[in-house]
Amino acid sequence: MVGDASFSRHYKNGIESAFLTAQMAAETSLKHGIDAITFRTHYIKQATKKILYDNRYGRLLFKVNDIFSAVPILTHSHFTIAEKTDSGPAKRVRSILWNMFTGNIPYKDIFKISLNLRLQLSLLWTTICLSIKRIFTWITQVKQQ
């Protein structure tokens, strides 16, 4: 079985899954044979490693994205950084978002990009600055009333 009936990437289309699993099935049958034990030891092992293991990272990334989307200051921090033109953190934020939603690269690679220290420090600093700005704006509004 190939495609969505076999293994599928988290939130990704069945066409890619069908291609990957068909490729793995063809490699298994050509290199090792077509019996059930061979498929269990080669095809299933490879598909599990390549797709199911990667899906763990995908589920984690989408959970984190859901949390960040639910907290306005974190969303604002990400957009503030992403809007910068050529900075390293801006490129990383755009790359993370683009690749999460297009499935261009494995989720594990996206996860590694997201752990970049410079990106994390930039997000932290931007969040702190935006929080301070919001506090001062709120204080100013309270004083005006």
C-alpha cells in the first residue's frame, strides 16, 4: 500500500506521500524482494523513519505555531521580525513559515532552523521591546483619562 493508505506527512498532500511511498516500495522490491518479511524489514522501516518520525516534529511545530498565533504579542514579534528585509532572523522566520505550510523540507530540518540561537534571541528581544512599548502606551492612556 502506498500514498495516504500507507504513510502520510502531517498536514501535507497525498500526492507527495504517494510519490515517496511508491518510491520506497519500488526500491524495496528491486533491491530486496517482494515478500511480506522483506517489505516489513525494509519498506516499513524506511517509511517509518522518513515520514512517521518526521511527523513528530511536524506536530510539535504546528502546536507551537498554534500557541504563538493565540498570543498576540508573540504573533506581533514574529511579524515584526519577518518584515525586516535582509536580517538573518527575518530570513529564518520566513523560511520556517514557508516550509511548514508548503512542506518543501522535512519538519526535522525546520525544527533545527527554529532552534537557531540568533533567531531565538531576536524573538526574545523583540517581544520584550514590544511588551515595554505596550505598557508605556497603556500607562499614557490611563494618565490621559
